[in-house]
Amino acid sequence: MVKASTKHSRGDEKAFGLWSAIFLGIGSMVGAGIFIVIGEAGAIAGNLVTVSFLVGGVIALLCGYSLARLAIRYPSRGGIIEYLVQGYGEGVFSGSMGILFYLAQLVALAAVAKSFGTYAATYMTHGVTPFYSNVFSVGILLLFVSINLVGASMVARAENLIVIIKLAALVVFTVASLLFIDPARLSPHGAPSVIHVFYALGLTFFAYQGFSVITNSVEDMVDPERNMLRAMFWAIGLVALLYISVAIAVFGNLPLETIVRTRDYALAEAAKPAFGVWGFKIMAAAALIATASAINATLYAVTQISYTLAKEGDLPEVYEYNIFHNTEGLIISALLTIPMILFLDLGQIATTAAIAVLLIQGFTHTGHLFRYRETGARLSLVVAAVFGSFGAAWFAIAYTSLKMPNIVYYIGGIFFLAFSFEVALRLINDRTVLKQSGER
């Protein structure tokens, strides 16, 4: 891996205090996730999706605890890739998991782009059609590829404003919609069975995807031993409160059949009772802003991940080559993402991304079990994170395989591709993913 800079600034010059780290986590979580999954998860669990968001939040807290302890002990901008190497050593498995992490980010990128395309298509005269959805999805992806090639500094400076806009839109929508809810729609009578709460866990957990970015700030954090865990818990806790409130607002305002029919843009549809047609358009616009910023952030992340892996031989050298103000890894990542956008629907992409993220979390926390004495983590909480991650993934696979039998092949194919790349490139380059963080 690329070695992080050893230069450290004084504590008072570091970029992230407690609240800035909390807002970093909130901004990363409250992005495309909630706009994508509220309808998809609701189609599975009905109005019990509020419970699914609660359970998903608990699993996120357990995973956040484990990652925070790892970040404090092994401070590195490499984040999860670093923790995998620390847990499993510098071998084939950790290298394969690094590639799997990269591939999972590509699937997540496809899900976000598809969500943007779906919301954009709601503005068209003919409504949401596969043609319009795909055109807008691929178009926004290529737009941000171009921006990143030229230089994304302007977009980066706008991120704080984007976070404020999407949070404000969600809060205003939630508060206003709670005044219009029909309590009968929230009644458990007629709701799907409780098992569906767990079937929807993969998607609701995916809405929390992004909390791990807090650990990537550890080297720039003031007093991480004190602030890392607190930032993680506050960020996930506040987002869980927001998501549960949003779910109550959506399912209190719309009948289940409407949510199922408009699952890909249910959050915008739920704004109609309180705000009318303009509410739909404004919430759709907020979704476009949120997903656009998420596309830019995810493109940046996959480019950095692929460059880091290529430097150590775990991806082909072409990923390292410069092109304009970026690398060819940006182009390759976009080209790998486009087929997923074109040939899978939003539910398939979101579910595949959610399962991949959960499996990577599970393997990361399993690796933590080998190091928990060094990190000072509570064994019971790390074990709970392992069971929570793998358990949610299993329920998601079990449910999805009934309606989407090929999901097992998609997930298996991603794993096979990751291991094949790792083995082949080791034989060709004889290089490994190395630890960034040494013993302290």
C-alpha cells in the first residue's frame, strides 16, 4: 500500500475535532442511501421497515465500535484495507479482500448512479422508463468522470453546502409529513411477518453505508483515543433517529401499494400529501443533489482504492497511469460500472451492493477477533458485529434469491473475480498488500 505521510501537525492544527468528525460521518451516510432504500426495503418489510432501520442502526453501531477500536490502534488512511491486512496478515486472503472492497465500491457506485437516473426520469413527460433512467444514470457518471479528470476542487468545496441542503430537505420533509400521517397506516395489523424485518436488513444497513469514513480521518483527528468512538456513536445514532423518523413519515403518508409501485422514488412521492406536486419535485431535486455528490465522492474513493492496490500489484499497472489530473483507474472503474447500470435494475444493484458491503464488514470484524487484545476492544461487541454483519447478509441473500435467483452467482462471481485477480497478479508481480501502521 502507499505509505501514509509521517508528517504530523500539532493537535490544534488537525482538521477534525469531535463535531467536525461527526458531521463528516453524517454527511457520508445521509446521501444516496436513504433515497435508494426507503422504497426498496419498504416493499419487503412494509411499515415494519422502521424496526428494520432500528436493527440496522444497532448493527452499524456495533460495526462502528469495532472499526473505531481498529482505527485507534492502527491509524491509517487506508481504513478497512489496512484493518484487513492487520487481521489476516500480508497474504492472499487480505489482498483478495482489498480487491473485493474495490469491486463492492463499483457496485455501490452503480446503485447511486441508477438512483440519480431514476429520480431524474421523474421529471420527464413519460415518467420513469428504462431508457430515460439509463441515459441519465450513464450521463451523470460520465459527467463526473470528466470533472474528476479536469479537477474536482470546485465540487469538493461545494460538499459542505450539499450536506446542509440534503439534511435540511430531509428534516423539513420529516417534520411536516409527521403532521399529515394516518396512524392506521402504521398499525402492525396486516403488516408482513416479523421475519421480513430481517429480510430488509441488508438494504437498511446499506443506508448507513459511509460511517467507516470517520476512521479514515484518524490521522487528522484531534485526540482520536477520546474522539473516535464518540464521533462514531453520535454520527450513527443521529442518523438512525433521522432514518426512523423518515420511515414513519413515508409509511404514515402513503399506502403500502403506492410505496411498492413507486419504490424507486418513494421518498419524493411521500412529500405529496404535505407539499403537493411541488413537494415531489423539491424532494426529487434533493435526491438528485444527494446522489450527485455521492457519485463524485464514490468516484474519488474508488480511484484512490484502485491506485493504492495497483501500486502494490493487486490491480494491473494501468490503474496507476496518469491521464490529465487523474489516473486511468478512474476511466476503467467507470467502464466497469456502466454494464451494471444498463443491465441491472435499481433493486438488484442496491441489494448486491448491500450484501457485498455487509460481507466485507463481516470479514473485517472477524479479522479483528485475532487482534482484539491489541485494540483493547470488548470481545463480546466484536463478536456481535461479526454475527450482525454476516447475519444480515444471510437474510438478504435468502430473501433475494427467491425473487432474484442469480444473486448467488453475482456475489460468487465477485468473490471469484477478486481471488483470481489476487492470485494472478501475485504470480505476475510477486508483490503483496503491506501494512501501513506498524507496531506502537
